[in-house]
Amino acid sequence: MEDELEELRKRKLMEYQAQLREQQRQAALKREYELQKRAAIRQILTPEARTRLANIRAVKPEFAEQIEIQLIQLAQSGRLMSKITDSQLKEILAKIQERKREFKIRRA
């Protein structure tokens, strides 16, 4: 009985350690992804545009994440010829906002 209890404890400890290692691995992958994303954004946007995106991130983090992903995809596909300026980013944001507004449904 005592041996079974000790074996169960060891198994549980090993499971917890495995979970912890997986969580640490996931956190490391997420940090690496964030570093790569920030480096890409640094190459895509001018400092003023990055500041605007940082301000958006403070208010709407999910929206900023979507913008970053779209910009990185544009850059990877070769559709960006130069860095995006603050005014160009404003235009992109305005177009995205227009698309979002088109899909709103109001019910009475």
C-alpha cells in the first residue's frame, strides 16, 4: 500500500514536471515569435508609424495584432516597396475601419 502511494506520488510529480516544461517551452516560443514580429515591424514601419501602432496596441491589443500580421504578410509577399509612413498607416487603418463598419447589423 505504501509503495503504491509512493509510486502514485512519483507519477504525479513527473506529470507536473512535464506540464511545467511544456508551459516553459510554449512561453519561450511565444517570446521568440514576439521578437521576430517586432523585428519585422521595425523594418516595415517608420518610427512615427510604429508609435501610432503602439498607441493602438495600448487601447485595442487584438486590433493591433491583426494589423501587424497583415503588414507582415504584405511585406513577405513583396507587396511593400518601402517603409510604411504614419500617413500611409492612417490610410490603411481608415480602410480597415470602413470595412468593419459595413458589417454592423442593428436590430430594433
